[in-house]
Amino acid sequence: MDGTVTGRIFRCSGLGTPTGLSPFTGGTVVALQGNITYRQAGTDGQTIFPADVVAIQSVLPSHDFTFTLPAGNYVLRVTRYSDALPGSNATSFAAIVVDRGRTEHQDLPNLCM
């Protein structure tokens, strides 16, 4: 039996959500099987995402994404925001553990601060 993950994408906004706009946006969410690792490079670090893509979903603004996945460790990652400017490399991600028969809620945070 699989588990379910559902959530929304917070708008990428460095100064908060403009008045009158929903804090949630649309975009492409990718479910990656595995764990995030970090690599030290001099004084900076680098986030390494798992390579195993198990699901992709396009989400309309202010709508939920939903994945049904086998139990295990996953990283949910926004690879494209629906309201991003061309050439934008903004992203968001969250690690989650999926348990059999359970539904987990995990919003993807605004990491554009």
C-alpha cells in the first residue's frame, strides 16, 4: 500500500506576498526518491538532490499537488514557478517521509528571501 503527499507551492517572493495576491502559486513539482545531501566547497556549500525522479505534476495557482508514492524518503522540489520571469532559477524544496496508508501535508516554502 502506498502513501499520499499533498500540499501547495508558496509564492517565491523576497519581500512577502503583495497585497491582494494569494500566498500560493502554481508550477511544476517533482518528487525525487532519496535524501538531500550537502557538499562543502570552500566556504560555500552545495545542495545535492536525489537523481531518481518518480513523479512530476504541473499545478495551477492556488491548487494542491498530490502524489501517491511507495513508502520511503523523498524530496519534493519546485522546478518551475508559473509566475516566474524567463530565465529564473528560483526553486523550493522539502524533504518528506511517506508512510504506507497515510496522507502527509507538506507545503513547499518560499525560499526566495
